[in-house]
Amino acid sequence: MPGHSSLHCADCVNLSAVPVPGIISHPARNYQTDQTAKLSIGDTGTSLIAGQALSSGDDKWLRKVGAEQKLFDGVSISGSIGETAQGATNKSLTAGFKRSW
């Protein structure tokens, strides 16, 4: 993936940084940019995520942290908490099932 970088540490930790290009619309010149780092912990199926986003409407960086856990047979769960432009917190808990055949 272009612009995607990873750092492997003794095959137990994977730190990835995935740049997300800003979105620019003319003539209003609205934009949004996101910065995210994901730390995958070996073969545990656990990932920790930290990031921030900035848009022309918010005028400040909004931070977010979260975790993902792969459980079994395509079942996973993830949760996150982040800031909103209004100063409140945005919380999310998601479970998913993915199967291919």
C-alpha cells in the first residue's frame, strides 16, 4: 500500500502508520485530515489504536483511542472513545462476524 509503513519488532509487535490524505473541496475549501497509529500485539489478535483528526469545521485536533480483539472463527470486538468538537465524548463498542466461503 503506498504511503503505508510498518515497523516490526522481534515478530511480536507491529506498529503501522497509515496516512489519510486531506479532502479538499473548492470553492469553500473544506478539508479533513486524519492521523492514526495501530499497534498489533503479536499473535494475540489484539490491536491498540490512537489517532487524531482535524477538519476545517472543527478548528482543533480531535483525539481518539481504541482497541480491537479478534476472538474466534471470524468474530471480533472493538471499542473506542474520542473527543467531539462540542467537547463531549464519543464512545463506541462494536462486535462483528466475518466469514468467507
